[in-house]
Amino acid sequence: MLSIRTRPLALALLFLMALPFVAGCNDYRVRFLYPRENRGDYFTERPDVALYVSEPEDLRPSVERRGRGFFNTLHFPADNKLDQTPARIVLRALLQDLNQTRVASLVRNPDNADYLLESQLLSMTTVLRRPLGAWAIPIATGVAVGAVSTAGSDGGVSHGVKTGLVGAVLGTLLPAPATTTATVEVRLDLKDAATGETVWSSTCTGEYSKKIRLSLSAREDQKLAEDFLPKALKRANACAVGQLYAFLQENQIGDPAGR
């Protein structure tokens, strides 16, 4: 049976050992709330073309599909944490932007299209990075608690070490510096519906990054993913849609000069 003196030490060590598993068992479902376009972002003229958009091909690396990491570098969310597949998320966002910005007339049947828009999802992830200096907070807290508890106590160094470990554990609950970065990379290929020839292609990357303060023991994956990922995807789509509009405006099927 643990004595009163050794019990805090045992509890502190148990907490430290269990922390990676507790952090890894963060159960959640990410709802992807994609922002709408502002009225001022609409293109004034819609090119006279019919466009069919196919579902993206998911080519992301395995680390983004599974999500992984502890403490210093975390990749999230894993695919099974999303309320939809990544390809479906990207498709719906792209259709929304194409429709709201009046890039082209979207059709449901590829046989009725002038152009076919194919895409590949190359990256979609959120990365949380903690600097090594973040670990100074629990260390400093442990040293401070150990020093205070030793002063005027007859427990000696042993007592200071034990209480210091407890203080270090409590220090992992204090806010520490971190950087969260969401990245989305997509490639679009526009094909002539009649010939199947690729007439335009572009690769666009959207990134949204921000410095935050988060305790070492915290895993706010759902909150961070729902905040950061839609903004990164919006930036990637803004790049792609703008370039696509410029091409279609110059190559309108309905314009005799463009035939």
C-alpha cells in the first residue's frame, strides 16, 4: 500500500505515463463549415461555357489520412474523424465557389458539358507544432514547487523532488506557445469534353497559420481543424477559381471568336 508521502509521486508518474494515451484518445467528429463567398467576390460576367466537375482523386500521403504524433508535432484530423470524406468535402467546396462566383454554367451530365474539370487532392491537414521551449513551463513549475515545499521542511531533497514532480505535472496544464497551420493543396485539370485533351491545369495551395497558446496536455483537434481547415481550403480554391475563370473567359465556346 502506498504511503502518504509516496502517493503524490506515484500519481504524478502515472499521469505522465498515461498522458500520450489520453491525448491520443481524443474522440471527436469534425464538421466542415465552409464559408460562403462575399457579394463583392462574384464575377460580373459568366463565361458562356458548360462545365462538369468530377469528384477529386485523393492523393494525400498516409500521414494525413491517419493523423499521428504526440506532444511536439501533431497531424490531424484523421479521415475517420471527418463527417465526410476529404474528396467529398473538396468537391462540395469547389462546386459552391464555382456556382457562387459565376465561373461557368455547371451541368450534372458530362455529355452536356463543353469542359470536364478533374482534380486531385494532394494535401489537406492541420499541423500543431510546439517549440522545445514550451517544455520550460512544466520544468519551471516543478522547480518552483519543489523549492517552495522544501523551504522550512524537514523532508529534505527527497521531499523536494517528489513535490517538484507533482508541480511539473500541474505545469503541463498551463498554456504554452504553439503554432497551428492548416494546408490544402489541389490540382485542377480542365479537359475538352469533345477530345479529352487537357487544355488547362493549375496547382494551388492554401495555408492558414496562427500562433496560439495551448497546454501540453490539451488536444483541441476538433476546434482547431474546424477553424483552420476551411480557411485554408478557401484560399486554395480562390487561387484555382480565379485562374480558371480567366481561362474560360478567353475561351468561351459560345463566342464565335473563341471557337
